[in-house]
Amino acid sequence: MTTHVNIQFSAKEGRAKEAADNMANIALPMTRKQPGCLELEFSGDIGKNEFCIWGTWSSLRDYNSYMAIRKASRKSGHNDPIDRDTWKVKIFSAIQIAD
């Protein structure tokens, strides 16, 4: 069963362009290489400081495995593709959609 995920972002004050560049050029290319990642789309408005990622994963298990890796990298600060100095992040729960 495919898992679709919506992640909404805003950047810290005055850092929207920098944060969007980081997401598009570092975080998304790294994430697309993860096992089970089928598709990621990034969109947003730098002027409004509103950003969104729509992701599709082959299964909820693959998505949860990726999120466990992300959680560990955030705690250690090592190999975290999302620059925490620029982002305020809210991740909504993964929603499973049957194919």
C-alpha cells in the first residue's frame, strides 16, 4: 500500500530563500535516494514563507524507516540534510492510500 506524505515548512525570520535553496539542492536529492521513496515534489512561496513537500513512499514501513533515520540525524546533528538553523518544520502524519 502506497504512503503519501505532506510536510509543511516555514523558514526562520529572513531566511526563506536560503532555506528553500537548501531544501531543493541538498535535502530533496538525498531523500529521493532513500529506499522506498517513489516521488517528492517541493513547492512554495519565498515571499510568503510557506513551503510544502508531497512525498510518495512504497510503504508505510519504508517511510517510518526513513523518519527514524531523520530523527537520529537531527539528534546527533550528523548528516542531517535539513539545515535546522533556517527551518521551522511541521510534519503531518503519513496517510496511507490504497492503490
